[in-house]
Amino acid sequence: MRRLEDFPDADLRIFDRPDLPTPDEIKSVYLIGICGKGMGALAELLTQAGYAVRGSDEAAYPPMSTRLRDLGIAIDEGYDPSHLDPAPDLVVVGNASVPTHPEAAYAREHSLVQLSLPEALAHFFLRERRSLVVAGTHGKTTTSGMMAHVFRHAGLAPGFFIGGVMTNYGATCAVGSGPHFVVEGDEYDSAYFDKRPKFMHYQPTSAIVTSMEFDHADIYADWDDYRDAFRAFVGLLPEDGLLVLNGDDDEVRDLADHTKARVRFFGLKGGDDHVTATDIRQVEGGQRFRLVINGHELIEIFLPMSGWVNRFDALGVCAIALSEKISPEQIAAAFASFKGMKRRQEVLGEAGGVIVVDDFAHHPTAVDATVHAVQERWPGRRTVAVFEPRSNSSRRKIFEMPYADALAQADAAFLSAPPLRHNDDPADFLNVHAVIERVTGHGIPAAAFADADALLPALLDTLQPNDVALVMSNGSFGGLQQKLMAALREREAVEGR
């Protein structure tokens, strides 16, 4: 990652921050960018913990704005230094804020007490807890949600902070009252004044690393830079901690050489100190497998989710849960009741014989895995993949061919062409037409459109009864998922007359 000294505006990024009061000395907290997913969840945690919370955002948009206001949190629309006068006890600066951001600049110039989001999470909620961190390029959110659910179902009342909504509870976070706190460990940077990965702040007692594959090309220079971040993270674990690694991934497995903690592997290869699965069966509503530790079968597990990725995630959770004295019977009962995460292979509905699935996949490997999981769940149906390359990393030219090869696993593919943003390099920008050309070269029908509204009519013309429409984006996709469901229901009503 880039050092602060390497930025042309380094003089605005490197400054002395005031001493940080203890949590019980802080009464009021102000969040810059409060409607962001992570910042909104932090605001909710702080409110649960009894702090007076308010914040600002450029456009206070639902559903986050609605949720925060329902919690009694005041939101200022737009950014203005006057929002910080009188000064709160603490300002949390979201990582979307640049050094010249009017409120962030005011906080810096007036020496207000300030933290990044991960620093604040650690300061208020992790210091006295057993921090269980889930890291990895793919699978963090689902694995974190599984772990929080298993611990909660076992009566351990964990705190949790997850980058997605748990369907069981309709929640992304909770303070909890037990000794454990489950954290999704993001490798993205922390703030304009702290370019370290977020997970470097999370004080892990134990951790899972699910996978490693180059990502976030907007902040990591290359694969070595990205890998070094994970090596630094596992180096944080204490000697009496546990590091659970995907043993089927050589790069993840190599992390065992960079930690002082005890290491346990999970995956399908088996071996010493290994958590694995046997007798794997796809069944109605999900999959069944037998949990095996060091060659010994413990119990059969029903996981109401399809796909090998979800099975892998569950194995990692089993390793942590067993180490924290949760019994195999408790683990099995918890998984059987796990309803998954919103926007992770979430079935929005079926109309006119077409099932619509919403998924957050935005990296080529995640797109590939999601397509295969949907095909595994509905083997007799045609899969029509619809993808929006929206994130800063997914819009890079380096991912053109991997996206094409992933989308070519579907029966048809549609892309929304991302608009060029102010911070995009045109020479390094993804060419959707190159992606489409390669997909069609595989013999798969494919087309690209300017946006969701332009894409929808062609998608509707393509979809037939017995199809699955798999919509993938880490954003709203212009409301395409909801518009598609409404159009399919309207078509069904007309054809049923």
C-alpha cells in the first residue's frame, strides 16, 4: 500500500492527532459519511452502547438513513464545518473523506479528537473482548455471519460487526454481552490519514483467512503488496491464539509461516490438524456433509445453502467454534437454522417461471463461484448472469478476461457498462465490449448496455420460464433487481389473463 509520505498532499495527511480519551470519557460522537454501510453500522453500535451519535452525509439516502433516523440518530445533509461547532468529543472520519473534505479538514485544522472507523471499532468494542476476525479476498461476509450466528445460537451473546445483513436477525451489528466479538476483517484502507488495512486495527485473538487473490487494484500496487498485508495481519495474532487457514489454497496455507499462533487448516484435502467434510450431498434446500476433524467424524451437518464456497466457509467457522468450546451438536443445530446473508444468493422471488437471485459478487472469482452455486442449486434451469462492474477494482482492465471467463460459465450474460469516474485512468479502464467479445467467443450469448434501464428490456426478452436470473453487483445496480421482479410479475399477470 502507498505510504502517506508518497502522496503529493502528504502535508495534509500526516499530522499529530490529539490524545484519545478512554471510552467512558467520551459522550458524543460525530461520524463523517454516516450513511456508508460500515459507518452506519458503527453509528448503530455506538448508539446501542449509550453514546450520543450524530453525523453527516452528502445525500442521506435510504435504507441506511431511514434505519439511523429510526434509532434517533440525527443526520446533517451535506458537509459543512459548522456541523462540528460545538465540537463533539470524538469525530470518526470515513475512508471516503479526502484531506480537503470540508469537515475532515476542519477537524484536522482545529485539532479535534478523531479516529478512523476501524480505530473506533477497536477502541470502543474490542479492547476487552475475544476478537474473532474473518479475513480473505472472498467469503468474509458470509463466514462472519455464520460465525456470529453459531455463537449466538449457542447462547454466547457475541458482539458482531459484519459487512452484510444477517437474514436471521435483520442486523449487521450488535454490541453483545458475551466475551466474543466477531469482526469482518476488511483489507481496504482505513482513512486518508491512515492507509493501513482496516484489519490491522482489530486486535485478533483468533482469525480465519478464507482465500487470497489479488484485489483492490486501486490501493495495492501488485500481488506482493496485497500478500504482504495478509502476512502482517496474521503476525498480529498472539501465541495463545488460533489461526484458521484455507488449506486448499497454497497462498493462504503459506501464511502459517508468518504467525506465532497455533494453526489449523480447513478444506477438502484433509491431513493433520485439518477440518474437512466427507459424504457431501446436495439435498433439497441445501447440502449435507459429515464434519471431520483430524480424520475423526464428529457429526452430520445440514447447511441450508448451496455451493462449495459456503461449505468451505462453514468448515472455517467449525474450527473456531470448536476451539471456543462450542459442541458439535450446538454447531450442527446452529447451521441448520442459518438463513444466510442478504444479497448473498438471495432469492428475491419467482414470477412467470423465472427465479430472480440477488448477489453481491464483484470479483471474477466470486462471479464464477456464484454462477456455479446457482447452477448447483437449480441444475435443471438455465442461468442468465447479469453483472455490474461497479467497484474501483472491478473497473480495471486487468479483470477483463477473468470476468469474461467467469460469465461464460452461465447460459447467457448481460453487462452494464460502468461510466468513467473522475478518479479512473482511461488507459486502465475495463472495456465491456472486450468482455462481451470473449464471452461470445465461448459460444455464450452476451450483450452490454449503458445502464440498468437500457439493459432491462433486452433481459426481459431473453428470460424464459424455467430460467434463473442471477443479478450481481456490490451496489444498487440502479434498482434493476426490483425493476426486474416487478416487470416479470406484470408479464405473468398479463399472460395469465
